Amino acid sequence: MQGRRPHPATSTPISDVILPKRGKKRGNYNCGRCGVPKKGHVCNYPKNLNPIDNPNPTSPNPNRELIILSSPPSVTRPQPPPQLPRHVPPQLRRALSFDDISDSHGSDDESDNESDLFGSGSGVGKLPGSCLWEVFKRLTPPELLYAARVCKAWRETSRRIWKYAEELRLRVPVKAQIGLVGSVLKKCPGLVKLSLRMESDIDATMLACIAFSCPKLYSLEICTSDTSVNRITGDELGRFVAEKRCLTNLKMEGCSNLGGFTLCSTSLSTLSLSDLYCHAKMVFNCPNLKDISLDFSRQENDTTDLTLMVDGLGRSCPRLQNIHIASIRLTHAVVLALTAANLRGLLMLSLVLGSEITDASVAAITSSYSSLELLDLSGSSISDSGIGMICNVYPETLSKLLLALCPNITSSGIQFAAAQLPNLELLDCGMTICDPDLDNPTTQENNKKLHRIYQKLIIKHTCLKKFSLWGCSGFDALYLNCPELNDLNLNSCTNLNPERLLLQCPNLESVHALGCKDTLVETLQNQVCTDFMAMEDHFHCKRLPDGSKRIRVPHLFTPQPIDKKRKRITKRNCTVLVN
């Protein structure tokens, strides 16, 4: 059977003419020049280039009028283009365009482009991995969790950030479950430093979660808020410290439920416990402990035996260098037990709120420890005689002296300390020079007609940097010549006379004047906020009548208005805090 013969004019080979697929009505999805899918594609071929093998595209086709197409010419499929040379750069995505990024495609080319755009690629429109790493390191934990949802590369970078994180500060909300903390800690197997701000209650389950999730932890800090309760007992804390053999730093607040405890650790070097209350037994078996801070509650019915505790502390912790104990039950007997321990390396001693600590206690301290760099006896009953003993023993080593809330100290003792301690950098004498009749309204009414005699304070020191006189209402004159002083606290110095104030402190940066009179604040502005260059700006020269000489006439400074809403005044590089 003979079939229909083709027309002679249409004897073009099948390979030269590719018939279009039937059924397409919406146009072609591929590029008409190179054949690559159009989606997200920018063709490198010029528009006048015909990809079909035609040596002379402009010459007429002799068979052109005989080709009959059943659809528009745009749907004809050209032959595949020749392979591009390797040096032609691939097509780049638009920078920071997430429209074409989808996990459902999963092709190798898209994965490579995504890794180049958000990973370790380099070039135009690509974000180097080092930049992405530096950005992610500065995100908070919630922001890091949100960033991990963007794409695969961001999720991988976020996972690496969690994996290699060494320090984490986390706030636990009120209604948070233990699973929240556990899920976050599980992401950080290499965590070495953890700080928790607890707004919910904390118990032994939290300690177990930390111990399981952070095997390399060496620093743990747990802070509590007013809404949280620390239910950890002494046995649970002792078990945690004993199991964490690499733990060197432990700080915990709200330790009112510890009761009796025993801490045994060969690695622990820094320990801080606050809100301690009614502890029957406190044993510290930590031979490498160097810093200890014990803050007891202010309740008078506290039954903790501090003498027994200090005695054991001196025997089991021979390497102690810094000791801080704050308790209203500090007595002279506690000081004697501490001095009997003979801690040769002690550099800092802070015994705060011990009203029964007297000059005899100071004598015991100075006779046992001769190399102290910091001494804090705030809240004690020492007098100017005790200050004299301190100055005789520590003229070269003492750099920080804190004597706040010591009512038996006068301005003479403060001036003597400043004169005899040449290396002193910090001096805190808050609430020492006080007016005893300030809080008694009856006495104030009786003394209105009498002339009150206040003390005056003259300090000249070359190394002093911070000086605090907060709450000192018993002096009315202050003269400071301290070239290195940068912080001065005059809060609640209500009787300080502005006309008897002289500050010669060129490096002064901050002056605290809460509760002071407005006239005193204005005087502080004039004396503190103007340096020598400012004085030169306000000086002007005047020629004498004969025209031969010049004299300088000082210009009166106009104080700046006080903004009571902001409660601070800043002029040049100095800040004055006012009420």
C-alpha cells in the first residue's frame, strides 16, 4: 500500500524542523534562544543570535514559504545550544531574594547557589560566611531562633553558633517549664559559662538539667527576681558541686533554704552565696578556693554561728585571697577567729554591717594581715583611732578603703587617711559625718535659733580617683585638690555651702548631687564643667590706655538650666546628676 508522498518542496529532514508539542496553548516555558527554563533566568545570548545552525541568519530560506506550522513560531523548539565554555560565570540570584529559595526543590544547583549566597561563597551578591558568622554572634537567643527559620544555610549557621557557643545569658520567664531551658542548653554542648536570670522558681531539677546538658561548664551564675523562690537545699547544692569537677566559679542568689550544707570541690576557686539565713552547718572543703562572698539576710533572728563558720573556713581554705562577709551578727569574736586562721595570702577583707566591730578588731586585723589592698569595714563602730592604726600598717599597699556608715569617724580621721595613704584610689565615707539632729523634727525646731557648727573637709591627694561622701550632712565646707579624681558622690549633702565649695579636679567626669540644693548644683556646674580651655574661651583681652600691655578680664559664666525631668546635666565631658 502506497502512502501519501510528501511534497517535493517540503522534503526538509525531520532533524531540521522540530514540530511543536500538541496541546500547549499558553506559550513556551523555556528560553527561545538557549533553551534554559525562563524562571529566574537571564539569557547571555544576544537577541539577534539564532541558536539553530544557520551560517547566514539574514539570508532568505528557500523553503521558508513552504513550511506550514500549526502554532505560532514562538513555540518551535530550537536545537540545544552549544555547551557554554567554563569561563562563563553562572547566573546569579538577586541579592537577598527569598522567592526562589524553597526546600521542596532540593536540587544540587539550588543548594550550591544558596550556600554561596548565605554561606562561605564570595563574589558579587554573595554574603561571606565570616560576615554571617559575625552577625549571628551578636544576636540574642530568641533572635537566633527566628533567624534559623529563614533558610537552610541560616539554619546551619545558627546551629553552628549554638554548637560552638561558650557563654550564654538566659532569662527564664515566670511560666517557663524546665523543658525550655533543657532544649536551649541541649543546643550548646560546648558551653562553659552560663548565667540564668530566674523569674520562676528554681529547684534541684534545674541543677540536674544543667549538670546533664553542660558537661564542660566551669562558671555558673543564678540570679533570682522578686517573683522567684530558690528551693534548692544544702544537700542538693553539695551534690551538684561535688559532681561538677570542672566547676571553678559559682554564684547563687536566694539561698535561704539551704539549711546546713557541705561543699567539697578541688576545682572551685570563686564562691558567692547571698540571702543566707539560719544555717546550722556550713563546711567549705575547697583547698583551691580564692574568693568567697557570703551575704546573710538582715533579719535579727538569724541563728547562724559565724564564729564556727569562719574558724572552719580558715582551716579548709588556706589559699583564700578575698573574703567578703555581710551580716549584722559580725562581732569581735568573729574577727579573732578569722585572724587566728593565719591566711598569709589575704589581699581583700570586707566585713560589712558588723556594728560590734571596734578599734580592737582593727588592731587584730592589722597585726595578722600586713599586705591588704582593700579593707571594707562599713557599718562598724571604729573611730579615728582605728583609722590611725590602718594608716600605720598599710601606707604602701592599701588602695581601697571603705568606711561608710561609721558614725564615730570625723572629718579629721578622713583627712588623716588621705594624707597617710599615698596609693589610695578609692575612699568611701558615706554617712560618716552626719548631723545627729537632722532626722529629729523636734530638735530642728529648737535649734532654728541656734547657730549650728558643721565640720569642714580638706583633701589633697595625687592618686585618688573615686571619693564618696553620700549622706554626709554634718559638714558645710569642702576643698578638694585631686588631679586624678574622676568620680565624686555628694548625694544628700544637704548642708554643704556653695560659697565654701572649691574643686580643683581637672579630670573630674561625674558628680552625683541627688538631694542637694539648686544653688550647690549651679556652683558644681561652674567649677566642674569648665576646664582650662573653656576658661580661655571665656576670657577676653583688654588693652591699657597707653596701648602697651594687655590684661585678661574673666568672663562670668552663666549656669545652664536644670532639666529636672532628665535629672542630669552634661556640659563638655562632665556629668552632674541632680535631683
